[in-house]
Amino acid sequence: MPDLRTAKRARDLGRTLGLTMATVDPTDRLTALETTMGSIEAVLDLPALRAQLAALEQEASAPDLWDDQANAQQVTSRLSFVQGEIRRVQSLRSRLDDLPILFELAEDEGDEKAHADALRDLDVLEAQIAELEVRTLLSGEYDAREAFVTIRAGAGGVDAADWAEMLLRMYTRYCERHGWQYEVNDTSYAEEAGIKSATFQVKVPYAYGTLSVEQGTHRLVRISPFDNQGRRQTSFAEVEVIPVVEQTDHVDIPEDELRVDVYRSSGPGGQGVNTTDSAVRITHLPTGIVVSCQNERSQLQNRASAMAVLQSKLLARRREEEQAKIDALKGDSSGSWGNQMRSYVLHPYQMVKDLRTEEETGNTAAVLDGEIDAFVEAGIRWRKQRAA
């Protein structure tokens, strides 16, 4: 596909040199966008999406839809997503078709302002089409799934617990910026500050494919706010991303392989949350995997949520074992790319750098406030290149 970054550099150079309407020719950029948009439409397969939309609308109109609330939520969520995808592609296509006309009218009338407005529209459209192009790279077996994201404090003591909480905020802010629904299933608070761990579910299609590139160890370097001598501290936190299982995955878990403990919820909570033994911890005895949930009011609801997380973890483990067998047959001796994948430096300089893609920025405040799109997109492209 065309390199949109090259077009952007050419555009910025033109601005720097103060080029006029007569010398700024958008033809090459429009041609590149047309090619890219055509590839996107082919990959997304709009006729198939429209057929899927019709089927989902029929399901959603069934009078007994809400007799099964879990299925109803899945149907309505998928319906909303497909509707949004079609609108998004149609809107981008319409705007791309209109842009050559706008440039032609501006040139015919010698209108510098109209030409400048059209260039700004082109800038925005390039960015939006590039974002959609990244979505077309999500073609893995589970990429279209919702996701469970778990963040755990690593080495670094109280700073690591604080860092884990900062990452939790970063990812939930990222979800909020995109209008993605999410739900925190469990939070284990540290004694002094921050969190030991937290698990949340991102309830949108393609959440797993998008966020799975964030899996790995995240390293923070800063002046510790917990050190009365003001020394620099390095701390670590681990991010784990797994796909939400569906009924077709068939992850059977015999009851005799489970140990279920109930306890009273801890940490901040609303009325009734901390007053009963409603929190649930489930241990899968054969693997030693432990999951817990305390955000729901009833023990039954917490158990159901914890089982969903456990099934997803077992599915992820099964996939890892299958991949390990394939890698062994290939003679692949490389380590997992997920380990120590990004560094966040707040002192003595400001820099966030991805160690896999070389993507970096000095705007650390924006990154920690959830503006990680550039890192996510670079990670998806990097993963696709490695798989090629």
C-alpha cells in the first residue's frame, strides 16, 4: 500500500517553503489515497458486511431476544459495530470522492482560501484512512474478539504498584477516547499506593487484535515520589492481553479441577460491595491459574465473571502450547517479543520509546493520558511484517 508518511512529509515540506496554490499539487496524494481506500474496501468486503447487518437486524428484532440477556447484548453490540463500520467506510469514500472536485473548483476560481481548506480536509482524511488501514491488518484467528487486559506490578516495590495503576489509567483513558465500553472485573490494591494487579474487559470487536500488541513488560524511569531522598527509580509492570472466549471455543473445565474461595471485597466500593462475602477467587488446580472478581454485587455474578476470565486464560495457554509446537518444528529459537517492549522515561529527559518498532515521542504526559494510537498502530504494522 502507498506510504502515507511520505505524502505527509511532502506536505509539511511544502508548508515550510510557503508554496502557493499553484505549486501545491495534491494529485499524487489523492491517487495514493484512492489506491489505499480501494484496498481497504476490498479487505473489509462491504457486500458481506451489509449482508451481516441485515442478519443482525433480523436477530435484534426478534420478540424473544432479551430472554437470553448475554446473547442479546452480544447481538446488539455486534449490530452497533457493523453499522458503525459501514458508516465509517461510506463516509470516507464520499469525502474522498468529493475532494478532487473541491480542488478543481478552487483552482478554476483562483481561490487560495478554498484550496487551503481542501488541503486541510485532505490532511484529516489521510490520517483517518491510515487508521482504518491498520484495522484491515487484524486478520488473526482471534483478532476480532473482545479482550481481557490484566496489568500486574513487577519489580520496583511501591513505585511498581503506582506504575501499574498509571498503566491502568492509560489504557482506560485510551478506551474512553475511542468510545470503547470497558468494565473493570477485579482490582487488587497495594498497601501503600497503587495496585498489585487489575483485570478489565474491553467490550468492542477487534479489541484483542488491537490491544494484543501492548502485551509485555513496560518500564518506567522517574524520580520516585515515594523516596524522601528524591532518587531516580526504575520500575516494571506487566501487561497481559487475552481474547474473550466464545461458546464455540469449547473450553471445558471439570468442577473437580477448580477450587472456589469467597471473601469480602476490599478497596473502594459502593453500597453493599464491601459488606458481604461476595468476591470470588477461582484456582484452576492443574495449571495453578488463579482469577478473581469482586466488582459485582452478588457472589453468583462474580463467579460467572471469574469463570469467563479463567476460560480465556486457558484458551490463551492452549494457543501458546500449540504455537510452541509449531515454533519447535520451525526451529524458532527467538524469545517472545512481548517482554520489555516499551520504556517510559520521565527523568532526566522525557521520552516514551517502543523497543520493537522504534516508535517514540517526547510528549509523555499525552501518552500517559491515553494517547497511544501511534504506538498501537506501529505495533500492529510491526507484527504483520514479522508474520509475512
